[in-house]
Amino acid sequence: MTSNASNLSVVFVHLGAAKAKHLWLNIDRFTTLFPEIDLHLIIDQTSHLKNTKRMKCKVYFYDSHKSANTVVGLLAHDISFRDGFWTYSMERIAALADWHEKNKNKRVLHIESDILVLPNFPFKHVSKIDSMAWTNVGPGIDCAALLYSPSYLNTRDLALSILKSAQVNNKLTDMSALYKYRVEHADQVELLANGIENYEKLDLGGVFDSAAIGMWLLGQDPRNHYGWLKKHLFHSEAVVNPSLYTYSYDDKNQLRISKEGRSESLFNLHVHSKELRIFGRNWQDSLRSNIELSRDTNPRKLNKIKVGILLDLVIDFFFRNGLSLKKVWKMIFEVRNRKKL
């Protein structure tokens, strides 16, 4: 598929040692669908190099020790939570600025590792935006699932602003930091439409999923529910209600959402569940199955235990807590209870 976005680079960022099996599948899928897009991957661990050797993308190695914008060591979040998830989430902006400094002639679109980009994604239109652009989730929360910057100066200013904010507020997250930046720099940031009801002044002919739609349609991360993959749950802070939409996938490979007589193309999905089938060769079949399921209310179909993930959680539990019977019983109770939520 051609994009005609010759000056646009798409960048995935994966910091830390997590294996992230979905990422490698996602890159393979992306390069198959969009072979003419200039694709880059930023990593900071040599352990990932064995995976990148077979990838059709350029690899950039990021060193936080050499970054002027690093937030490592500034945040008060629990560093044991998923091996530093909150720090890495914010640090990727610093990594992106580091990469952009070496590629100043490029416009950049950062895409999170669990974003399913659909065939009709408007790369050409995105590449013509002259301000930064991303999506909002809800009050006080913006999202870097899709983060576009037209120049290195924009990316540098964003990273510097986040660094200064983290120095003042060590409980900051990447989502609250992006929201804060947008409020303070309203003339420099546009919002991508994240729902039929939420068209902003930047109209690119469709809707971009920040979090809520993909989480509802494809399920939430099983690690959040003690191994249960749960679908049709609402994002508690999102302004978009995905249950009010009707979903369809047409012969032109377009996923469409409809509501009250209005229909719009959906350009991407946030695969919060990290389901590997969604990123594999048969991703269209998997997507269609989930669209069929969008009209189902059977809890047995919507709630499924992921044994491998549950096993990983159990191993991690014993590693952190030992053989505390009280905590073991609490975990068993939570696993059973999550099925009903």
C-alpha cells in the first residue's frame, strides 16, 4: 500500500527488557501493509537485537544516561510494577526526542507497540499537519498511542517540558503530562478525533482510537484481571462509550463505526489485551470475530482465562511474596472474583 508520505517516519519505541511478543508481530504486519513507510524502532536493551535482525525496519539504540531529557530516577511510581512501566512510558518521549535530533529533516508519527494500524490509515494527511497532534482519552488524560510531531523543535520542546514537569511533580504520568502540555501550549497541539461525538477542528476523514474502543471491542489486558481476558468493559475515565457504536468491516478493508445514522472510518485500534492473533497473519479473521462478538452479551464468550498469563502472574506473585498463605488465599479469591466483574 502506498502512502505518498515521503517525509514521514513512523517510530515504535520499546524500552526495557520485556519480551513484548506482540511488538514483533506488529512490526511484521506493519511492514507488510505499508512497505513504503519509513519505519524505525527505538530500543535500549541489547537483548532485543536478535529479534530486530529479521525486521524490515531501522533500529535506533537509546541510552538514557546520555539523554538531556531523561526522567529516569525522577518519578515516585512503583518501579516493580511491570518492571518500571510508568517510567518507561514517559521516558519514550525523551527517546523519541533523541531519535528526532538525529533525523531533523523528518516528520514523525510515534505509534505504541499495541496499536493495530488499519489499511486505510491516513498517513498522507497526517504528514501535512503543521502542529503536534495526538488523542485525548478523558478529563486530564491525553494519550501517546498516536503522537505526531512535524519537527525536531516540537519534539524537543515536548520532551523538555515533560522533564521540567516531572522535576516538580514526581507522580506525573505520560498521560497527565501530555494533557498538561496541551493545555499550556494550546496553539501547538491539535487533537485527533477519538469518537463520532468528539470531532475536533482537525478532521482527517475518520476516527482514531486512543484507548476506549479497542479495550472494549478486543478486551482489556489480562494482567489487569488476574489472567482473565475480559471484553466489553468500559474505560472508567474515557469520554467515548464504545458500546453505543455498531461495528462493521467492509470489502475495502475499512473498519467502520456507526451511531444514530452517522458512520465513520476507524483508522486504528488500541489492542490493550495484547492478543497475538490480532497482530498475526489472520488478523482480519480475528477482527471480524470480535466484531461479531460486539453484539453478544454471553459472559462465557466475553470472559476467558489466559492460562499462560495466569501462570506468569502466579510465578511473579510467589517471587515477590513467598509462601504467605494469607496472600495466596487472597490471590485465589481475586482470580475467581474477577471472572464475575
